[in-house]
Amino acid sequence: RVADAAFDEIFHPIAERLLEHCEAVLRVGGASQGADLMVRTAEKLGRQVFHALGDVPGCGSAPVPLVK
């Protein structure tokens, strides 16, 4: 489950390794220590971090999906 010990042990190290192959990340959603860690890691790797879909090049006119 999200945020349990097994999730943290497996998910975060894999996500951090994936960041090495990304040019940028999009940080969405609310409060999340894990997401904040991924942002800090991306920044340390020199990756761009976007906080809104409209800020991502080529996505300025993309419709934002409604979340219920």
C-alpha cells in the first residue's frame, strides 16, 4: 500500500533510478513527502520541475482532467 514500509522500500528507489532517465518531472497533487523527495532528487540531478500542466512545453492548451 502507498506509504507503508514495503512501498517505501521498493517504490522510491525505483522512482529515483527512473529520474536519471527523465528530462523533467511534473509535480501534481497535494501534500506528499514522497513526491517532495522526488522533486528534490530531480532538482539535484538538474532536471526541470513543473508544478502545473500548462507550464510543460507543448501542454499549454491541453485540457486539465477533472478529478472527483
